[in-house]
Amino acid sequence: GIQVEQSPPDLILQEGANSTLRCNFSDSVNNLQWFHQNPWGQLINLFYIPSGTKQNGRLSATTVATERYSLLYISSSQTTDSGVYFCAVERSGDDKIIFGKGTRLHILP
Amino acid sequence: KAGVTQTPRYLIKTRGQQVTLSCSPISGHRSVSWYQQTPGQGLQFLFEYFSETQRNKGNFPGRFSGRQFSNSRSEMNVSTLELGDSALYLCASSPEMVLARTPEQFFGPGTRLTVL
């Protein structure tokens, strides 16, 4: 099956710093989503981005489908950005969504 | 619009028992998917229902089953519980599309199941 690898697995930053999270996938995908899971377990959909670039406030994401990777950028980090960020893909011709292992982000005040 | 709701939020069961979890999707959404999240295995796809029919199933044993009702509400059932079934069970709904299922998923808060 398709492999989804996220890096780094853990990231600790000071409030105000910028960060880049990466998601690599091993096969062509129909879609790619980024999620944030807060400390209470709630998964929030950040971006649906099978290709191209999108921005939402301090967050932006870029997917280069031909090179099979996606990046999530967080600028001017805040403590509320802490949590786990997941990348999830759906392989072309398959209806199952596969999650990466996530990047755990700690923003220190 | 109300979000995805899941009940109960917390559940404690003993080995060998069975459990039923419920998920109410966002109004108008017809697709409901279920996921299991554990520290060891991460987030894993269980199954998806669309218009009361199971469309896909992940690699889980037959003890895990589900169904969807005509109002799109879904239930999942786990029989003969094992210790390893302790997990956060997440439900997600997707909006209806004319040609294909929209892949954007909206998650509920989850049901945390503990098996003793």
C-alpha cells in the first residue's frame, strides 16, 4: 500500500518562531489533507490540498504532486498551535484514506 | 451547522464484552468513516459508509462491524472485546458530491474506549 512519511516526528519551538512540516508519499494521490489534533483529541481539517498552494492566516500549505510531497508552513507560532499535525492521503483508484504518523509540535511560551 | 457528534465520549468495558458507538454526521453529509487511533498504530481506517452501504473496509477482523441508517447516522460495533481494542475511535463525515465522494473529512470528538 501507499506509504506516508511525516517529518520531523517531534518539533519544539519558541513562541513566535516559524516551522515547516513535511509529508512524503510513495504513490500518486487523489487528495491530500492536513489536520491538526489538539490536546483533547479533536482533529481539525486545516487544508484540502491535492496540489498547489493554499493559505489560511498564519498557516499555508504546498503540495507538489509530481514529486510526491507536501509542506505545511506555520508562521509566528502560538502556544495554541501545539498538538499533532497529520497528513492524510487517498491513493488514486483507492477510496481509503491513509494517515501519516504525525508531527508532534510543542510551542513554548 | 452542528458538527459531527459522537456518543458516548468515554466508555469502559471488560474483555469479552461488546460495545456499540454512535456517530451523527454533519447535516447533509452522506458519507461516514470510522477510524481507530492508538499510540502504537496511529490512525487507521476502519470502514466507510455511504447511503447505508459499506463502501470500503480496512484491515480489521470481523469483530469490527458497522452500519448506517437512512438519516446517515452510523454505528460501529466491536464484539468480544480485547485489551488491544482500547483506543480513541473517531468518526468523520464528508459532504455529498454528484460524481464522487468529496475527500474533505470533518471529524467528531471521538469516543475513548478502555478495555480492562
